[in-house]
Amino acid sequence: MPAALFSARHLLVVDDDADLLRLLSMRLQANGYRVSTAASAEAALARLAVERVDLVLSDVRLPDRDGLALFEDIRRHYPALPVILLTAHGTIPDAVDATSRGVAGYLTKPFDSHDLLDRVKRALQLAAPQTRATDNAPAVSGGTEPYAFEGMLSRSSRMHALFDETRLVAASDASVLIRGESGTGKELLARAIHRSSARAAAPFIAVNCGAIPENLLESELFGHVRGAFTGAIANRSGLFQAANGGTLFLDEIGDMPLPLQVKLLRVLQERAVRPVGATRSQPIDVRILSATHRDLDAELAAGRFREDLYYRINVVTLSLPTLAERREDIPLLAEHFLRQQAERYDKPLRGFAPAALEALATAAWPGNLRQLQNVVEQTCALTTTPLIPLTLVERALRATPPAALGYAEAKLRFERNYLVQLLKLTEGRVADAARLAERNRTEFYRLLQRHGLDPVLFRSHPPTTTAPDASPPQDDDHP
């Protein structure tokens, strides 16, 4: 791999030994890498929440939790992000076990610098290619820069990690199960997989398994022959035949009735379809992508979904976050939808008033992207001014079912993630974040320190490398 390609690669080094942290940073920077540092697992997770990183290099022994626990957190939220562990001789068995679970490699202290660079290079070669920033993505201050990927736009580090996973999956022909709440963009992601795959020139066919009556779904999927049932006056090809050579997207597969699940399993096993009423099967070459908002594990336990079919469709799982979990994308997406509607209605719309944009950014969004798009469309249709006012946004939000996301509930369920989202939203301004959380600033600082969150990381231009012994955040009411 050309050395120039590594110049943009961003590494996160995690170690509580300040001297070793500086030494590693100097060696890696001297070889063209961009380096960020963290002295604890929590600080590392905070970095990952706001910065796009290509590889993590972590000590096994950390003050707040060990590197293996950090690796598990990274694998859960950023499955395509490679991790290399640094270990002392006494922890080699743990490191070997971690390697079997997916760690990109480990180095035993003291280690040779050439060996270190070689391990980093090899891990990056196996990692997903970097997602490229779109040329026409709107500029947004602070945090991760916006990226476009096959029609999907985001500045969320979590979404960027998902884009990397999607690129890796698209290069294979594996069946993919896309999980996510209603309105999170599951079909968009399925189309992105198709367009990034070798099947891109062939058809992409989408079918909602919950929207077609049970007695018609079999014929829709597999086709039928003339006379197979009342009203079958001619032979008709099904969606499997229509998608031959391409991709079939089975949306809401969790709603598929059990009898049809048996027939679908047979099709996937035999790679052949037999139309309703036919005596012979027809070979097919179709990649299956599925999606559901249901908890399929619960459906399995209740006997409403077949276990053998589950493992057929769930070779790889991709999970889409809710809009509330990627709040930094709300202003970006709202402006994107606004431009679309301005063109549709031929209106000279310039954007949202600051108070209107704040209302959008702090709303609950139980309907996710679909609800945001609906709200923007309502406001664009009704506005008589170039800037969308707060009153229209509030009116559109009241037209959708409310869903409270108070501080008490957020603290109980995901306190740390809640704090990260607030800091992203306010670009590291602690006074504003504390106001939104309805907590005084002193208490809010204690919460940040408990979770190892440094507000500086969330500001428009955070430092790339920080000292491991950074002092606690200062009052940011004064520049």
C-alpha cells in the first residue's frame, strides 16, 4: 500500500503511562500518521464519539477498566475498527484469547518500533477503506465532517463506522439482516449495499412483507402459473425472478407468516423457486437483504420465527441508530430536506431560524428520519418567509406523537451517551449543555468527569493530540 495513503490515517493510542504515550505518538507521527491519545478507556470512548479513527492501539491494563473491556465496547459500536493491544508478559494468555475474538493483533512490551509499525500497517490494510467526504456536503462546524455514502448523509462517527461496515459487506455476497426502528433508513442502507456491490447493474427489488396480505405474499414472491387459483388467468413471474442476478430486499421480514417462512427457507437452501401451482423449480441467483424493527430473538423464543431461517438471513447484522442517537446529524439532515422541498415548491428558502433549528435538534423524534422529513416538508409548505420560524416547527412537532426523553430516563438508560449527545449538540459548550440537561454547571462537570468526557474534544477544532494528564475542564463562559 502506498505510503501516501497512510498520511491521512488517524490512530488512537490509549495508555495511562504518560512517557510511553508520548513515545508511541512521536514514533507514529514521524511515520506519517495522525495521532490522538487517551489515558483511560472512558476517554478513548469519548474520542471515538467525536473523531473518525482508523485504528486503536491500547494497553491491556488501564486505570478504569482493562483494554479487553475497551475492545469489547469498540467491537459493539464500531465492528469494523481494528484494535491492537499492548501487553506485558503476564497478560499474554488474555491477549491471545482476545485475538481469537477479533483483536487485530497484540504486541508484548517492550516492543520493537519496526514491529509496531508493521503491525499497524497490516491492520490498516485489512480495515475498511475510508469513506470519502462529499464535495457538496454542507459545511457544519464542530465534530466529524459530513460524509455522503450512496445517498446517505451523516457527520456521526457511529454512522461513519456503519458506512465502513457496509463497504466491507457489500464486497461479499453474504445475506444481511438490517436492524433498526421504523423510519431509521433501513431501505436506504439496503440500496447502499446493492449499489456498492458487484450486483449494482442488476435489479434491486424491495418488498414489504407486512404490507401484502398473507394469501397474496407467496404469489408475489415466487410467482404463479395459470389456473393455480381463482383469478390466475396467466403465468406470472414473482419478485425472486424479477430480482434474478441482483438483490431482493425483504423489509419487515419479522412479519412473514410461519408457513411462508418454510417455503422461503427452501428457496434459500436450493437456490431455486417453484411458482405457485407449478411442478418444476426455476434456478435463481439472488442476494437476500432483510430488515426488521422487531426483536427477532424474542420472536424466536416465542416460536413466531424459524431458527433455521434466522441463521440463513442473518449471516451479517447491521444496526441503524435512531435519530436521537445521532443528534449531530439533525441540523445537517434538516437543511438537506429543506433544499429538496425548496426546489419542489419553488420557494426561495434559506434555512431555519436559530430557535427553530434548536427545537429540531432537541426534539424526541420517535419517528426518526421519516418524521424529520415530514416535519420539514410541513414547515416548507406553510412558510411565507425565507427562514423557517420556530412557530411552524413547534406546530409540526405537535402534530406527531410526543415521546419524552428527560434527563432522569436518559441517566437511567444511557447516561454516558446522553452526555455525549449534549456535548455534540452544543459543540463542547458546557454552560449550554448543562442548561439543556437542566443541571447546574458544577454538577454537570462532575458527570463529565465521572464518564471521562472532555468538552474540548467536542469543539469546532479540537486538538489532535492531548497530553495524558490533561487538567479538568475549565469554566467555558469565558474564552
